[in-house]
Amino acid sequence: MLEGIPFPGRGPAGETLAVDVATLGAARPARAVVVSSGLHGVEGFFGSAVQLAWLESVCAGRIRIPPGTAVVLVHAVNPYGFAWRRRANEHNVDLNRNFLAVGEPYDGTPPLYDRVHRLLNPYTTPSRADLFLVRAAWAVCRHGLPALRAAVAGGQYEHPSGLFFGGRGPEASTRLIRERFWDWTRDAGEVVHLDLHTGLGRRAECQILVESVHAPDLGWYRTRFAPVRVVSVAQEGAYAARGVMGAWLGRHAEGRRYRFACVEIGTHPSLRVLRALREENRAHRFSEPGSRPYERAKRELVECFCPTNRTWRARTVRQALEVIARAIAAGVSEPTRPRSPAPRRW
């Protein structure tokens, strides 16, 4: 079954925007595997490639969905960001900071954020001569990388035009996930949810990030997936963010056994990725669409979240397909090493 859910707004060429949901497998499943992409819009290029490669393998007969299992592909959760080559949505909201609990205020900033706000969010057009990398390196030396990472990426709710802004209330994509997610899983009692991301970690290496709300099931993740890839956000020092989608769904599973993992693929060094986010935000705000600074910033952002290198693409799609295969096989028998389908050529 395929469902297209239209969204307000238009893409750069006037195209309509939509979130697409494909459901395959059992009509009344005991378990469901959900693979979502594009929560951070520009990361949808990689996520879409993985989802298409998986679908092509199903059509070719290389993948069979076990009895009693449904697989749900949620494509382009942030259609505006995907179309406009942005991480954020049309309101500059980072959707993975927007899933706050009912009654939790959309306000505040992490420690240190206000000290680096002007560095991250200059009120000028993009420039190659502002020495960002030197200034950022100095901030790392002064505050330490873990503290600075937590300050930058934890989610802030005071600067609407700044990076990692969590919004003033639930956005359209957030409301859609909150209202429809369990319908897509067809009331399965067990749900494994993989959300595809890029930009963090060692280049071309896959990490499976487990949020603190899912930490009691950490042994399950390490048994079903390669243990070296599983990273506990709570136990291993990764930054903790407010308003994360998987944490919200975990708190609202209502009797279902819900397991969530962020499948994160490394691209380029973290300071380069941060610089790309900074420059794209400046370009989107202060440069004319189609101008040289605008296009340069957009191209660099895409490169930082979906590198053009063919080796990177082939290796990372293969790793993501293996993770999906393991998630699907997890409810059938004791963990084995499932055969991953060959990825499509980009």
C-alpha cells in the first residue's frame, strides 16, 4: 500500500510537497519494522537511496518479508527541507528537537549555547573569509569538544533563525508522526523503528544510536546488531538532545514493545559539517536563490550529508541495508548474519 500525504508549501521549482508511506507485508502483523528518512531534510538523499534499494531488492525477489511481519517505509518526513536542501523545515525548525512532551515548554538553551550563538549564526551573507574554522577550533580548545557538541546540537528554543532551533510548538511533520505512526504499523504489538541519518561519526561508518529511554533494551540491540556499532547515548557520552522523535514515540507506545534506533552514517569531519550548516543557514536567509553564494552553500551542505564519493555511497547503503535486514530477521529466530541485498547504483 502506498499513501502520499500532501504538505503545504512548494519546492524550488514550484513542485508539490508530500510525505510518502509505503507498507508491505502482513495485513495484521504481530510485528512491524519502520524505516523512516528525511527527518532532517537534506539527509533524505541518503535515506531515499536506502529505501529505494531495499524496495528494488523486494521487487527482484532478493528479499522476502517473513510471515506476520509488516515493513513500513516513511519517506521524506521533512519534505520542505529535502526539496530546498535544508536540514530544517520551512520555519527553520530542527524536527528532531520538536517532539517535546505535552506540557514541556518550548524554551531555553543548552549550557554554553549563548556563548557561541554569534559564531554559529552571523547576520551576514556567506563569506569564505570569516575564519570560522579557526574560531571554532579555539572554542573547542576553550570549552572542550563534548561540552561544545552538547551546547550546539542539544536543541535551543530561543533563537528562531539559529541552528538547531526546536520550534515554538509541534510542527506539521511532528503532528503527522504523532497522529499516524501507530496506524502505519497496523497495531502490531512489536515495533522496531530505524530512522536514517548522516553527518555524525567516522566517515562511511554506521552507528546505531540508542536513546536513553530505550537503554533498558540495550542488550537486545547489541545482540541483534553488530555490538561495535551500537552506541548508548546515555552511557557512552554522546550528546543528549531534547525533543527527539524516537524518545517521544517510546513514551507513547501504549503497551506495544517499541524499539527505536537512529542509524547514523559518518560523512566528513564534524567542523566541516558544522560550517556547512552555518553557511547554508546564512545563504538561505541572506542570499538570493540561484546566486553563486546560495548555490555554493547548498552544494556543500548536500556534500556534507550525502557525499558524492561512489565508494562512500556503495559502502554506506550496503551497511544500512544490512541493519534493515537484521531488524526484519530479529523477530523470526535467534540472530544470524542475514544476507544484505546489493545496493543500487546512484
